[in-house]
Amino acid sequence: IDMKGRFADISLSNMAEKSNASIQEEILLHGPTSVIPKAIASRAVGDDCNDPIIVGELPYTDVNTTCGRGNTYSTTCLGSYDGGEDIVYQLTLTEAKVVTLNLTTTTTWTGMLITQECPIGENCVDYVTGSSGNKTLTVTLTPGTYFIMMDTWPSPACINEFTLEITAEDPCSVECPAGAIPESELCGEDLNGGCNATPVAFESIANGDVICGTAWADDGSRDTDWYELIITEPQILTWTVTAEFPVYAFIIDGNNGCDGLEIISVGLADPCVPAVATATVIPGTYWLWVGNQTFDGNPCGAFNNYVAELTAEETFITYYNLYRDDEMINTLYKTYYYDEDVEQGETYCYSVEQVLFPEVVSGMSNILFAEVPIQPIISVNPEALIEFLEVGVIAGQILSVHNSSVGDLNFAASIIFGKNAVKVSGSDITYPQSLGTQEAADVATEVGSNNIGGYSVPIAGTKDLLFNNGPFETGQCATTLAPESAIGQPANTYGFNMNKGFGYSVAEDFTVPAGMMWGIESFEFFGYQTESSTTSTFTGVFVRIWDGNPMEEGSSVIWGDNATNLMTLTEFTGIYRVSATCETTRPIMRIVAGTSGLELNEGTYWVEFSTTGSLASGPWVILVSLPGSTPVGNALQYTGSWSQLESPTGSGNYVGLPFLVNGTSGIPWLTIDPELGSVSGVSQFDINVTFDATNLEDGIYYASILINSNDPVTPQFNVPVTLFVGEHPSQDILIPLGWSGWSAYINPMGTSFENVVASVVNDMVITQHFTEMFWPQYGINTMGNFTSDHGYISKMSASATLSIEGMMAVPTIILNAGWNLFPILVDCNLDAAEVFGGITGFIIGYEVAGNGIYYPAGSIATLTTLVSGKAYWVKVSGAATYTFPECVKGAKASYIAPLRHTNTTPWNEPTYTSSSHIVVFNADASVSFAKGDMIGAFTNDGACAGLTLCDGKAVSLALFADDITTSVKDGFVQGESLTFKLHRQSNDTEYNLVVSYSSQAPNYDGLFEANGLSVINNVTMYATGIGSQDLTSLTVYPNPSQGLFNVSVDN
């Protein structure tokens, strides 16, 4: 436990982790690794899993050795511990057992595994490794055949002698007590993964709840169940978990969200032993956590059950009563409070009293006077700008800066150009040349250099190499092949001093080509400190940009200073500065200065730089060099005054310095006017934004408008800008009358949902995505920006076609555990079976406002084609990703209306709405149905709210919820009972259906649930007596009658 009370060695994650640091530490502790030969042809019993040593009756003991057996298996779950000679046993179980393997030996660095695979590979049931020799492994096993292997991380190359003891006992069984609450997810699902889920998902819990759940651990991953408790008074919480597996029980403080969670109590226990966590807590939100202690060896199928119980006992914790202007406004258990109920410009008086014990209160504290300053509140509209232009066209937009406070808002706006999708002409950039051989490149790689022969590649990342001032690699050492930078004639200088501590610096020039703009992300400089190792000793780099030659009058610094250390990276280049070949006392380092935000228009500039280092020598900057010569340059040095660098001194042989400029380059296609503004009080200020495609090529151009303001909460606002020049992708989406699901494979690049649907808003009644809603009639809009990551559900008063422009969306979707609105991210129709069959954990998919359903577990496939532009309800057992296939050549999208059967019954036509409950009749329940029968689902009011046709195959239907946009009740409400009827066409007869539900499906209580899924496994049919029959003779008499009359049928 660290000093902050956190449990440092306990992981909440679903995934097993081993840090690079811990692996490296293990390697350093172990030392050199020997290479053990593979097993020879002559084999003995136990040398491999094809002829293992058979474990007899348990308990079992064997004394043996691995020496002389060879290294049969070297790629297993033991990792580095499978490099020595190994031995294999076979254990066969006829019933489930808890098996303990105990290895005793004086040999160190051993490993032991158990698996069901032969040959033995990386998929193990469980394993144990470590520097000590003795190992113990306890694992719960189902009936089957298992292989046990012992090995080492050489050296030692083998285990000279060991004793293996195997014992077994019956596994524990945890029974669910009567009245307990079942966990909301089945084993294998992930519906309450808490902070490990995306989005986060918790299951509610209350004092006294007993929960029966399941958890698993397999292949480096595990299920973690999170239960959320919200309390309003101090409590002593006791969280008790008894499981069929080694279990952790955590109490977690969730008051600071997932990013700030804190484990405040831990319980852990072996199978069938209660794990108890206890904590005294103040009012707030807490998470009760259950999970395996390991990440392997406990897949779904056996020994997954647990029973968890939460008890809470009221207690007293001292607290504070907080007063504002003599009125108590809150009760505090902590020592700070953020008061949001204040007005700008007002003054408030705060004081506290402490409740030490029940009925014992301290005196009132001193009074704190706080004046709330008047501060501006900035926002912008729109939050992103996008424009589509043809080459040569100029267009403008308005960016409005809003102030929603009485405080004065002052701001400054600037443009940051991003990397364009159009390449800059190669003639504008001088790239470095490679002078090294392949052998030299190999040596450079071995010593960790990013250089392959003279820096012929730019700095890693997404930025371009804009400028290179010349090479410095001249050859290689004849014996080691290490790259070198040799002093060439007529120069006689290794380098020049650039020590900032002495006030020294150097400068070089570069030119931004005419009509271009450079966004400079970094400079790279090259230097050394004599006698350093190949680990860089540079500690800082300081940069200034001049608008002219620093030696010339009128030149001035336009960016940077000599006080800010800009160094983001320094490392060995793999090259040595030498006067005679094969010297190694001057390893050349790369020093990277980060200059994000630096933008320069066309013109010539000078970059001045100085450095610091940890050694006494230098630091020294090297010279631009060629094999056998030092080319002429124009570099400067400052040593109290500026002078040109020359070597030899007084020779007039002026030299240059190597450096690189990295960033983005392009034509300045975006301008803003004005760049400064102010807003007094609640108002807005409009900035004119001009897009100029006059000199641009076809492509996509990116920039940001950065707004710095005096709003203390949002001092900086970034507005993304995208310009499409020339042809650009677009999509037309048909949104039909009524309810439907739709999606887009075009990404409109950060545009708000409201702006995207503006062309069809007059016909749009409402659009939803789970809790997000756009209801223009009532001014409701919680959608934010439009996204292609999911689908939408809309109700339209008339059919409309929505046109969207932008970029093709990335054809990969991330699915959350549970329900998703599944988009179609390609421009062609797809086979439903192929798509859904490729989704891990797929359960069911169905169309919005229709009867098209794909449910493989129930053999339902009335949804056969997924239509580009539509969206579908999809449920998965756990978080998953799916990448759409490319459309085959010639494949096109074509609209297919939702499956809605023609109503041939006397019942009303159902209202097809956005929310539905799927009901499946299994094979047993369908035996009484005839082809042509129609089945309807009815509300308590007798309205038909779901209708399907029996076609001789498996039967399913969608039951539709009440339409929230209408005043009449035209569908089911949450929790309403379900009633079913059948209308038989062949005899025009109506039947009531009495049904029973399978408990294997999520919803089996006979009540409506939005996105519910029920399976009916038994049906009894009762004729209602409602029908018709053609008669040849019908007489009613007397007519008129006095109330008593006769009916004569067919005489």
C-alpha cells in the first residue's frame, strides 16, 4: 500500500498486465541466457507429450530430472522459462477436482505449467514461474486429460533433481440462496464491467442485497463485476463474497469517477472461503467489485459462481455545517466545498461549525468574505468549420464568438495549419543524402539510432521534413563499420562551442518558399560532448527565430527566447565525429527542439540555438561535412558579438551547420479578419473566415482557429477547420415516412447534428440515439456533433432524402456490450448472415420499425440484407469491434423497405415505432401453427401492436412500444403484459394463445421491455368463437318481435 492508501499491487483491469520494466528487471536479475539444443532423436518416457510419464492414483509422488531430455518445447506460456530441458507428465481426471502440483528442488529459475494441448504451446490452463526453484500450482480442473511440464530459464540448463507431488480434492460448490438477486449478465457477457466497460456500466445494489453471479478468467482476460451503491449517511460497509474460484472483493471510492477511483478495502479468499472487505464511509458513491485473482484458468462452463452480500450499518463521523450569509447551505464530511449557487460580482460570507458528536456542536468559526469576480464566459458557433470548393474558388463563413456573461470578453484568434492530404512539391525541399553502406546502417541500428545513413528519414511522426541544411556523415570505420563524420579539408575543427552557460550560441539560415507557409513542429540539431558515452548528455536546447541575419542592423527576434528549454528528445545518432578513422570519443547526438505553433510565411529566416550538457566539455556543434571536404557555408556564432564561423580561423573558409526543420507546408488557404476582438456583456463578435482555393490542388486541407481569451475556465478554444477541394464523397440517405433507423458512411468532420439534418428538419419530428435527442418542435437538442460511429432513429412527417458531404468514415465500428444502433459504413448492401457472423459475441440483430430479425440461436433469419444508409438494433455479449468488408466491384446500394406483413386479419394495423420487444416461438411452440396463420400481439387496451405471418419456418415478431410523439396510446408501455392471438386464414377463425416462456432468454416474465428478447417454448390455442360462415338459408321471425324470436338455419 502506498502512502496515499491505494493498493499499489492490485489491478482493477480486465486484462493481465506485465510492465516492460518488470520484464526487464527479471532479465537483469537472471543474467545471460544459455541456448539449449532441441531434443535429440532418441527419446525417453516423459521427454514429450506423445510419450509422457503417466500420473497414477492420487496422491502421486515422483522423483526425477529434466537433464538429458533436451529442449522439446520452447514456445509455451512459460515464456523465457521454457528455454531449458523439459519433462512432461499426463494426468487424467474422470471428475472435477481441485489439483495441487508441488515442485520441490534446489535448482533455481524454474517454471511449471498445466495444459490440455499436445504439442504444448502458449495456451495453458495455468502456470507459475520465478527465480526460486520450488513451485506450487493449485487449479480447479474439469474432467479430461492434462499435461504437466517442468522447465527452466537457462541457465541452469536443466533441473538436476526434483520431487513432484500431486494431490487432489473435491471442488467447492457455491449454491444460490433462496430470494437472492441474479446478476444482470450471463457468464461470458460483460454488461456490468464498471470502469472497465465502454461506456462505463454499473449494476445497482442496496443494503441487504444478496447477489448470485458468475465471473470468469481466461487467456489473459477476466470478467469484473461492478455494483454501485449511493448512500446519504455515514455507513460501515461489509462486502462478503464467496466464490467457486480464488476471488477478490473490493470496496472502491467512486466519488471522483473512474479516473480518480480509490480502492479503500480489499478482501481475498480461496474457493468456498468468504472474502470480506469492510470500510467506514461518508455519504457518496461507492462501487462493490468482484473478480478472479488471476487472468487465466477459469473459463465459462464450471466453477464460475459466486454469492455476494452487502450489509451497511449506520455510524457517526464528525462533520461540518456550512453557512453562507448566516444560512446553512450544506453538510460537509470533507474540508472543502465548491459553491456553484453564486452570482458574479456578489460578495458572500461563509462560516462553519463542527458536529463533534451527536448533539455536540462546536462554536461558529470565523467568517470568510468571498467576492465572486465578474468573468466572461466564452463559446463559439459553429464549433467546427467545413467547406467544399472547386479549384480557383473563394468562399467565406462566419465564426461567432459568444459571451454569456456580463463580464468583458477579450480574445485573440490565430490559425494553425495542419498536415494536408496534398503533397508539397519535392523541388521546394532539400532532403539529406545517404552516404553510408548497408553495413553501416546495420551498425547504426544496433546502437539504437534512428538514422539510416545520414538522416535520410525525417523525424518520426506525421509531419514532413521541410528542410535539411546538409549532411555530415562522411564514411565508416574500417574495422567496426561504425558511421563517421570526419573533418574534411580545408577545415581543421571538430566543432564550435554553443554552451548557453557561457552565453554562446550559433545561427543558420533557411528559406520558406514563395507562396508557402510552414507550420514548424521541431528543429533537429547535432552536437557532442567529448568523452561522453553513447547515452546523450545534453540537458537543454534554446531557440530563437530572427527575421533576418543577426549581424545586420534591423534584424529582430520574432519567436522564442533564451530562457525556455525546448528539448523534447536527445539520442545517439550512431555516428562519431573524428579526425582519424575509428575514434569513438565524440559520439554525435541528435537534439530535438519542439516548436509547436510556430508558423512562418514565405521569406528567409535565421534560427539561433544554444545548448546545455552535463559534462564539462562543450557542448559543441558539428559542421556540414562531405567525404574529404568541408563545404562552404554561412553559419554564425555569438560569443558576446556575432561573427561568421570559419575553419581554419582567419582562412575565410566559412562553414555551415547541419540541422533539420520538421513540420507541415502548404499554401495559406485560410484567413480570418479580424484577429482581435472584445465582447462587452452578453453579446457576440463575428469573425470573417475566408477559404481560398485559388492555387490549391484537389485534396483535403486541415487547420485550426485557436482562440485565446480571458475566460479563466476556457482560456483557449480550438475550432477545427476542414476544406475539401475538388471532388469529395457524398451520400444520399432516404429517411421514409414514420419511424426508421438510418446511418451514414460519410463523416462530415465535426459538424453539429443540427447542421447536418438542416435540409430535412421541416419533415423531421424527432431523432434519438439512446438518451440523446433532437426534437425541434420543442427546441430540444442534446445530440452534439454528428457521427458515423453509430446509427440514429427518426420519425418523419414525410419521406425526405438527406444529403451528406465529407470524408468516407473509417469502416470499423466499436460495439458496446449490450444494445447498439449498428450503422452500415459502406456504400453497398451486405448479406446479414455474413456481417453478423463476423461479430464476436453477436446475439441478435433486427431492423427498426419492422419485422426483419436475425437471431441464429432461434433459427430466425427474416432479416437477410443490410441496407447502406440504414441502422439496425444489434446486441452483443461483450465489447467488440467489426470492420466492414470492401464492396465488390459493381455492387450498389438499393433501398429495401422494412419487413411489414400485409394485414389480412380483422385487427387494426400496428403502429411501427422505434422501440420494440422481439418474441421468438421455438420449434416446440410452433407445431400448432399453419402456413398462412397470422399472429398478433395485443396491449391491455386490445390494440394490435405487433403482427407476423407464419410461413412454415421459425416464427418471430416484433412488438412495438407506444409512440412518444403522439397523444394516443398506440403500442405497449414499459412493463405492460403481453397477449397473443392467432388468426387462421383457412377457416377465418381467431384463437387466443396461452404461452409459456423460456427462462434461458433475457425476458421471461411476459411483460413488455424496450429492446427485450423473449422465447416462447409452449403454446395452447383456444378458439374465441369469433368467425364467419356462409349459410344457404337464414330466417328470423317474427319480425318485428317483442323481444322473443326464432332463428332458423338451413330449415
